[in-house]
Amino acid sequence: MDEKPVLEIKDLYKSYGNNHVLNGFNMSLYEGENLVIMGKSGCGKSVMIKCLIGLESADSGTIEIMGNDIMKMDQEDLDEMKTEIGFLFQGSALYDSMSVRENLEFPLRRHTKKFGEIQDTTPMVMEALESVGLTNAIDLMPNELSGGMKRRIALARALILKPKIIFYDEPTTGLDPITSKEIILLMGDVQKKYKTSSIIITHDVDCARVVSNRMLLLIDGINYAEGKFEELSKSNDPNVKAFFK
């Protein structure tokens, strides 16, 4: 593992009035690593991700992504940098009125700086679909897809810009156990094939056990504990043990 972080958060604070959500949160993500973040509902995971992608402004602290301090970047540079980050949202977030092909073409048409104007998007669309095992779904509409297929298509859309970092937000939530297992294995395949660095926010202990190279527990707005799954799952700290029951 490369010792230089591709993403680093230092001393991040964020409050809403008297509600102190992040209280000096620190985090490093290294090249080629799957970092799982676990925390109870309302612990600040979503706020932290919003700060990372520029949807919220932190009160203080620094966020560096691939050596760039995102708090000092203008909107144009921030948008360009986002092409290096893929997102898999909890509800898949596909556009209902667009076919699978059109959903995958959308980021290519929106971010023309990275690849230029692409006349024929089919090879890139097919490559992304192949990565998730769904090339035969190219002309289907979202309402024709199962929950697991939607999650796979959303991952294909995240991969089409060939990002260096992927954020997974509760990737197995709402899926049956068999489909969850398929998504978990697919996340491992993506890491190997694309050499991505990933932040995976999950409540799913099985998911954390299988995909994590390292884990971080977010409690009371700080990185309360971090380490490998095996280490944390054997901890005698009651706050840590609560995650592994």
C-alpha cells in the first residue's frame, strides 16, 4: 500500500447551531485501499461525505483529495476533480426516464474535459456494463431492473469515468442476502480490476468483514477507533464491541 494518502481529512469540525456533528474528525485513505466507515445513525457519516464532495462547507479543518485542498478550489476545478471520484448512492439514483445506456452516457456527456467529445460512447458503456456483468441490460429502463441490477448499473455509471476513488453509501441496504453477497463480491472485483481506493459507509458487518482492508468507527464526531476488522472485532471497548454484536 502506498503510504501517501489519496484522500486526507484533518481536524474537521461541522456544527448546526448547538448540534456538533463533527468534532475534529481525522481520516486517511491510501491508494488501492478499501476503507470501511461504520457509525450509528446520525453520527455524522453523511455530513462528512457531503463535506468531502463539496455539498456542505466544514466550519474548520482541511480536506485534501489527490494533493488538492478542496476548500481552496473554485467550483470549476472542484467539478473537474469530481470526475476522479465515483459515487454509489444508497438508492442507486438512476434517472427513471433514461435507459441504462443513457444513464451511463450522462456523465460522459457532462464531463467532456476528461475524455473530450466522444462520438461513439458504446465501447465505454459496454466496458462499464461488462465490469458489473450486465451487458444485456443496455437498452432496459430502470423500472425493468431488480434492486440488485439497479445497484450494479449505478456502479457501472460510477466506473465509466474511470475514477481513482469510489464512495459507496450503504451499498447493501435494502437488498436480500444473496444479492447483498453478490454486490460485496463485485466491490472486491472492482478494487482488483480498477485499483480504486474506496470509502465504504455501511452498517453491514458481513460487508465490512469481506471488503475492508481497514475500518474506522465514527463515534461522537471523531474517528474513535480504527484498524483491521479482526482487531476491532476482538476489542474489549464496549463502544467498539457494540458494532460487532
